[in-house]
Amino acid sequence: MHTQDVRVTVRINRELKESAETLFGYLGLNMSNAINIFLRKTVEQRGIPFPVDTNSQGFGGLCSSEVTKIFNDAVEQGIAYKNKKGLPVARYDLDLKRAYLENADGSRDYV
């Protein structure tokens, strides 16, 4: 953790957590990375980065595949931005079960 990082605790359904962790793992992320991406995108757009209303079920009437696409697009945009700037990208090694930073030169710094 960085010196300015803080811990946030939330309660979520166990099945939702496990499903999300599986999806994030396929994307090379862990839960913390994914939540940080969501929060950064929310702040950047000054609102939830996908439609949400009280008149629809789910995420603003979007099906899970649409939400997944929006999330994946946001992740890809974040990675492209970091690559363009030569910044490291946070990833997760499923085999080692460890997070790491992938540097612009392809090297990894495990955390």
C-alpha cells in the first residue's frame, strides 16, 4: 500500500464476490484493482460510468454482458492511457496469486 492509501470495508453477497473475483482474474485484476478502476472512472466522468436508474432491473436496464463490456472497455482505456504515458499497469498473476505492476518494458514488479 502507498502512504496515502486507505482501507475500505464493504459487505457484499458471497456469490457476487466470488463471481467478480473470477471475472477480474480473467482480466488480470484483483478486487482492489477493479474497485479502484471503477472509482477513478466515476470521478473522471463525475458520475456512475454506466446508466443506473430506479425504473429498471439490474444496471440501468443493461444485461450482464453489456455491463461486462462497459467495464472491459473502461479497463482497456485505462491500460491504453497508462501505456501511452509509459506508466506501469496493475495486474494479477493467477498462478502465483500475487498482484504486480507491469512496466512499459514488460518487466514485472510483484507487490
